[in-house]
Amino acid sequence: MEQEELRLPLQQEKVERPAEGNIAAGLVWGILISIPLWISVIGWIMGIWR
């Protein structure tokens, strides 16, 4: 019974922590990737207008 009680909180922590880490990592990577994309899109549009 002690082993089962110890396993349940560990599983919950392992499920919650990577989910938060993945969301944070996703936001960071999304921002890092979107900045060069926006710069390239703006440069491409400016190139067309000129």
C-alpha cells in the first residue's frame, strides 16, 4: 500500500511539470521563430512596394 501511495503523487507531478514546461518552451520557441518570420514578411512586402 505504501508503494502505491508514493507512485500516485509522483505520476501526477511528472504529468503536470512537463506540460507546463512544454507550454513555456512552446511559447519561447514560437516567439523566437515568429520574429524572423515577421521581419522577412515585412521585408518582402517592402520589396514589392518599392
